[in-house]
Amino acid sequence: MNKTIAVIRGDGIGPEIVGEAIGVLDAMAAKFGHTFTYQEAPMGGNAIDAFGVPLPDSSLETCLAADSVLLGAVGGPKWDSQPSANRPERGLLKLRGAMGLYSNVRPARMFSDLSAACPLRADIAARGIDFVVVRELIGGVYFGSHSTEEVDGEQKATDIMAYSEHEIRRVARVAFDMARKRRKRVTSIDKANVLDTSRLWRKTVTEVAAEYPDVELRHMYVDNAAMQMVRDPSQFDVIVTENLFGDILSDEASQITGSIGMIPSSSMGDGTRGLYEPIHGSAPDIAGQDKANPIGTILAAAMMLRYSFDMAAEADAVEAAVDKVLKDGYRCGDILGESGTLVGCREMGSLIRQRI
Ligand code: NAD
């Protein structure tokens, strides 16, 4: 297969980790007979330096024309004094909007060899953690109107939370499609005992479930879900939830698995094109020192293979290579425990390539 990938290396550790992810993609392409063409799309602080704006039109066009987009991270102290309309993150928000990315997908997967980094009790961790949080990204209370006014001599603040059926339906389909590629179980999380938006959420997700008779659906209240996630995370396969609940639960999900440097994410809209990135930022404190853990970005590239290119065997091969490197005891600084061999970003990439 031939695929074009827009590459946003970004700032800080971005170029280092993206370089290793591309190396792994190339090793995988050679093994499976694919051709990937990479097109550079400058974005973030480096784009402000070179073009005066965080997302030049040419970069946006490159991303919109590509089969998918791989991103390192953007931002850093050098650009903190930029006016808010021209900050590096503005580029990311503009890109998400232009690509119509309404769902964010974050896997929470614990590597058995890193179970010591799991903050949960050993017997809970031993059952394994391998689920995905699908979060609605451009609706709900974050996108409703916000106001603060004086009422009866005191300040009163209001945030509007609204959802339409089509906003719920499209993100529910992302979750059900994903479940079909996994263990075929969806948990929809809401607060339907209190909120109208949640009652509509529950009704609409149930309707969508009828299109997927092979996928099991269950509903859970958000307060119970937060508890179940630490009590027995092994029960989850795909979680789907609205923007605010997803923001909180996806951070909880990341935390229970261990290091921030290990976790990928994808943002999807209609169609198969997505934006794939690690969940961390540009880590300016370790940039240019060959200390960054590239695994989050390499696993983001694996997600791209699985979900945008329908290359499940190839994605499995990348994930298995990461597993093997960890089993063999190699660690970047952020995941180095009592034992283990410390390696830098470049060597970690090379060790993963060798195992593909
Ligand atoms: P950060 O995630 O960059 O770093 C937090 C801590 O985690 C740092 O100590 C860093 O060294 C460490 N860390 C992060 N990724 C690592 C990796 N792969 N390997 C080893 N250690 C790693 O968060 P921050 O310091 O709050 O933000 C730095 C910059 O990144 C800011 O400008 C912020 O706006 C930006 N940011 C960008 C994105 C994005 O591009 N999507 C996301 C978050 C933050």
C-alpha cells in the first residue's frame, strides 16, 4: 500500500521523537512491502520563527491532502510571550478544527514489564489494563456559552452544556467501530440520573448500538466509572463519553498505566484520516539531550497503522517490538526503575526497529 503521511515535528523534543517514529514506520514498511511518503508540515514555535504564524497555510494544505498526520509536540518557553492569538497551541486548535476532529482516542495500556510503575495494588495490576477512552472533543460544556453576571448583589457564573443527537451519534460510531477491532465491548459513560444531555446521550448511543449487534453495550454513571477504573480497570475495552467526563477520565486512565512518555493518542473526524500524537508536551527541559522517551510517539504511529490504514498486523508488529524491548530490560530515563538498562531516545528507536 502507498500512503502519504504529513509530519509535524514541532518543538522541543518533537523532532527527536518523531524521527524515531518515522524510523520504525520505515522498518515496518520494508517488512510488509508498503511505501510511506512523508511530507513536512511545520507547525508551532518553529513555524512562528520561520513564517510568523503557528500554522502556515501550506502546512494546513499538506495535512488536509495527506492520508494521515503524525505530530510530535508544539510549544515552549521561547514562545510564551506571543500574543494569545499567535501562540503555538493556536496552530493545533486551528488544525483540529480544519480537519474536523470530533473524537479523541487515548488507549490506556499497561505493559506487563512496567507494572511496577502502576500506582494500583499489585493484584489489580496483575489482571492487566488494556482499554481505550473515546472522548467527544468539540461539543458539550467546553464549547457552550460561558458568562458571569451580577445577580442580587453577588457574582453568578453560568456554563451551558449542550449536545445534539448528531454530535453523539458520530462519536458513538467511532467507539463501536473501534470495539469491532478490539474485544467488542463498549461502556458508555454519562450522568443520566441527573443531566438531560446525558439522557439524550444514553438514548442516542443505545440507538447506534442497534447498528452493531456484534458489539456489547453497557451504560455506567460517571461517578461509578471513576471508581471502577481504579477498582478493576481490566473490565473495560472501549469507553465512550462526552467532552468534560472524557477529559477527566482519560487523565485518570493515563495515570494508572505509568509513564507519560508511553501513551499515544489519536483525534479523528469523518473518514479515516486522523491526527496521531503522544499525550505529552514538548518537554523543553530535556530537549536536544537524547533523553526523551520516543515510545508514546511510536505507539501513536502504530495507532495510525491500525485505525487510519487498516493495517492491524503491522500495528501488532510495532506494539510487539515495543513489548520485546521492555521485556529485554531497556528503559528511557522516565521509566527507569530499580533495574533496567538506561538508553537514550535514538537507541530506544533503534532497539525497537531491530525487533520488527
Ligand atoms: P510536558 O509533557 O512537555 O512535560 C512534563 C514533564 O514530563 C517534563 O518533566 C518532561 O521532561 C517529561 N516528559 C514529557 N514527555 C516526555 C518523554 N517523551 N520522555 C521523557 N520525559 C518526558 O509538559 P509541560 O512541561 O507542561 O509543557 C511543555 C510545553 O509543551 C508547553 O509549551 C506546553 O504548552 C506544550 N504542550 C504541548 C502539547 C501538544 O503539543 N499536544 C501538549 C501538552 C503540552
